[in-house]
Amino acid sequence: MLVCDSQVHIWAEETPERPWTPGGRELVRDMGHRPKAIGYEELKDLMDEAGVDRAIIVPPTWDMDRNDLGLEAAEKYPDRFGLISRVPLLEPEIGKKLLHDLRDEPACKGVRLTFFRKEEATWLFDGTADWYWPLAEELGVPTMIHAAKFAPQVAEIAENYPNLQLILDHMGVPGGTKDDNCQPYVEETVMLARFPNVSIKLSSLPAKTTQPYPYENLEPYVRQLVTAFGPMRCYWGTDLSRIIGVVGGTYRQCVTHFTEEIDFLSEDDLDLIMGRALCNALNWPVL
């Protein structure tokens, strides 16, 4: 079984030469990520220990939307890492050039947009993101989107741009939401399954519960989402820096949570969910 993590962050420590986003340290703390930076060599070792074959590197918000480390990792280890790029929505001309350049960069598998911070929350309403959707659809750029709380807006985008592949982060559940509080967001995410161009990352699950491994109270949410989207549109993932940060789980547990503890998934389901479906969606050939 190919195991491909749909979301991991790597970043460098903040220095005067490489400043973070203003408030970046507070963002790392408030989101529960490991304070110490994670580089791709450490990540590769952690993957080897956990039995993870591939990982999608998603540059974190606090690292100024830089793509350089992820690109370096994917170029050095093309069979292990793929990059989901950041695009500056507030700078359309730069963003448009970057989207065109992605077509010529094999390491880049798509783009991720986030709308969870206070300063980003209006971008789906005030026209800031409007330039992105038609161009990404035209160029065929898969787009991961962290837009929990904005399911109606995601539905509108999916309907207006039916050839744009949208991949929703973290079951569509906002950060900091746990246990029964996840249910209304999961239900909103399930409603998006009617759009064939929408898929879902089953990621950051240990951060969505106060229960210890194997997080039994999350199984109904996984079942709802897999039933709604089908295993071809569900992608396992970890958000690893949060899991080994405040949450306190292990990378291997994130794998075995699905492969050993969730008993309603067939072998064929697991083969797709654990990596093959995501690699197919991102046009990352599986040998």
C-alpha cells in the first residue's frame, strides 16, 4: 500500500534575514504546532520510521508564503516529496505569473489557499480571491483550500468553476474544534460532496478530539465523509507539526489509526485513501 501524507509543513527558524509573517510566533503557538522548525531531512526520517512513502509539503502561513524549502525538498527527493505552492492573493500579477510557472515545474502539484485568519476571512467576499478561480481552472491547477466556516462560498466556487479541482483541508473543520463540536462542520462538508470537483483531506484528526488514540469518537465523521465522497475523493493526512506539537501523538499512530483501527474500510478503500487517490488527483504517478 502506498502511503502519502496529504499535508505536512516544513519551515526554517525565524532570523533577521528570513523574517516570518508578523505575529508568526503567536500563530505557531495558537495553532498548536511544534515551536521548533521542521526541515525536510528530519521529515524524511520521520516518514521512514512511520512507514510513510510520500508527503505533500504545504508551506505554513507564518513563513511568509515562501515556497523555496518545499521546492528544494521535492527537487532533491522527487519520489518522496511534492509541493503545494502558496500564491499571494493580494498580489494578483505576481500570483498569475506563479500559476503559469507552475505548469513547468514538476515538483509543484498544486496550490493551497487559506481563509482562516482574521485578515484572510473577508477574501472570499470582497473580491480579493476572484482573480484566482478562473485562471486556476483554465490552467488545471488543483487547489487545496482551508475555508472551514465558509461552506456556502466553497459551494458557489465549485458550481461556478466545475473544472477546478478543490481539495478541502481537515474535513472542513476549523482549527481548535474538537469532539461533538466537529459534527456541524462535517455535515456542511458532506453537503459539498454533490460537486464532483470537490474532494476532502481526512487530515489533522488527532487534533479534533480530546480522546486518546485510537480516537474512537472520530470514526463516525470519517464514515460520513467516506460514504459521501467515496474513497476516490478522500485523502489521508496528518498536519504533522501539530500532531507532534501540542497534540502529542506519533506519526506511526496517524498511519495505524486508519490501517489498523478503522474497521469499516476495505483494503481497496485503504489503498485509495492512504495515498493512491491523492497521487492520482495531483498527477503524481504511482509506479
